[in-house]
Amino acid sequence: MDLKPACGSAAEFVARTASSAHVVKALHLFAGASWPYLGPQDEAVVAICGDEPGALGRAAALIRDLGGRAEVVGGLSSARQLEEVAGFVMKIVASGHNPRCAVPNVDPMLAQAARTTN
């Protein structure tokens, strides 16, 4: 059996393979050593995606218990984007750079305005 998905994301592949499971894509950008997170609360935002509200809620609760804040960025169809971001971050780290320096810093007022309009 070929374990590599032909298309879509690894998370969607898991959901197809374990059809009775409620799959949530989460925590892939944070190494295990990142937890528990003890820094400023607005810094550990964990993007998650999934299709089942109860599973998203349980994942968000686990992330809160670790000291982070979960942000749902879409259904499981968004998982590929999260997986690609992880690949980008790994390449930046492997090249000897901090990924925070590879993404523009967003003014907190703009981020707040975006949250209130969504």
C-alpha cells in the first residue's frame, strides 16, 4: 500500500484512511520542546483546521492547556496550506535563519481590525 497521498494533504489522507476519525491538523509548526509555552500569550498562535467542531474544540483545549492559543483557519481542505508552511519554515531553519525574519511583521492594530471584521 502506498502511504503517500497522490494529491491533497497528509491530513486528508489520514481522514480518508481512518474514515471514522475526526482529524484535526494542528501543532505541526511547533517542536515538542516549545511546550509548555511560557511566553507572551499573543505569540503562540497555533493554526488548526478540521471539519468537525467537537474535534476542533478538543484540539483547541489541548493547545490552551499547553499555553498556546488555537486559531481555526478553515476546514480540513486547508491542511495542505499548513503542511506547505511547515515545509517553508523547515527550509528557512535549515538555511540557518529564523523563520520569524522571513515573514513580515504585522502591525497589531491591523491584526486586531482583521479579527473584528471576521
